[in-house]
Amino acid sequence: DAGITQSPRHKVTETGTPVTLRCHQTENHRYMYWYRQDPGHGLRLIHYSYGVKDTDKGEVSDGYSVSRSKTEDFLLTLESATSSQTSVYFCAISDNLRGQETQYFGPGTRLLVL
Amino acid sequence: DAKTTQPTSMDCAEGRAANLPCNHSTISGNEYVYWYRQIHSQGPQYIIHGLKNNETNEMASLIITEDRKSSTLILPHATLRDTAVYYCIVIKDPRGSSNTGKLIFGQGTTLQVKP
């Protein structure tokens, strides 16, 4: 399972409140990713990180920020949650498999914004 | 990245081989074929990947046609726990920051393994 954990696993919050999701990995992988999954859209990349303090935007980054102050943790923050951010959020890491960077996913966080 | 086409759903009897097809007729020479699956309420799980040659691991086999325009994922002895959505993804050699995170999950094939 590539040593990936996500917390919390479930969260209910209200519109306008800040929310932070945590992804933790134990195997010192350089690349980490945040995706969201919604019915009819599949998985969409929010942000990714290619090292400590090195991050970049994905295709659906509006309304989200990330931070990576140490290798093992990648945090996703919703500064002011909206109902459209109700989703399942997956963290992933990238590992070299037979010379290819292959992504492995965490168990997910279910977020409901009321 | 090349677009892929998969059947929406398939059934398979428990203990039999499940053969999941994928068309990727616009694949280019430096693009790999990856397969992931997602069991209900879990994160996507990597299964296998390949470039030209057929590949086999402890989970599955991947058969890529000689012209590379299609591939088949084979689960040799399907079990009820293999019921999931299976995604075929074509991606350029992901090494290099410009390709980082470019996994595009389509709708996939829902495989139902029946007793």
C-alpha cells in the first residue's frame, strides 16, 4: 500500500469554514499528489509536490492550497469550504517501478460541506 | 496523452479468466499503457503497466497488440474481490516534471464477478 495514510478519513463541515486534509507517507517519496473524485468526472488532479516546499497546480486548483514542509507530509487546505468541494479526496505518491514513475494511492478522505 | 476506450461494464464468473479490453488507437511510441482498478470506496490500485511487450505480475497479465493500438488485461482466476472499476490509462513516460501527475482516469470498465 506504499505506506500512505490520510486523515481524517471522513469529515463534515460547514460552508465558509477552513479545512485541512493530511497525507502522510513513510517511504521518503519525492512526488506527492492530491486528487478529487466526483461522479461523472473521474479523478482530477488538484495540486502536486515534487519536493519539500516545491508544489504546483493541477487542473482543478482553484479554492485549494497545499503545503509540504517535510517530505512525509502533504497538506491540502480549503481556505473557505464550499458545497462544490464536497468530494472524495485521494492522496498519491509516485514510486519508480521498472524505470517508470508509478502512482500509488491512499485510502481517501470523504468530505461533506453543508 | 492518447485517449482510451473501454466497455462500460462486463460480467465474469468466479474462477474464470476475466479479459478486459482497451482501445488506444492514437497511442504514440513513447506512451505506456497502465491499468488501475478501484474497488468500491477505496483508492485506485495499481495493477500493471507495459510499453510493447506483454507483462505479467502476481495480479494480472497485460497483452498489448503488435501495433499497440489495443490491449487486454487478464485476471486469470477472477474472485468476488476482483469486482471493481478497471481503468486503462495511456501516459507518456512520466519521468520529467512536465508529465508529473498526468494520470487521466476515464469512466473505466465495471467488472462484476459473479458466484
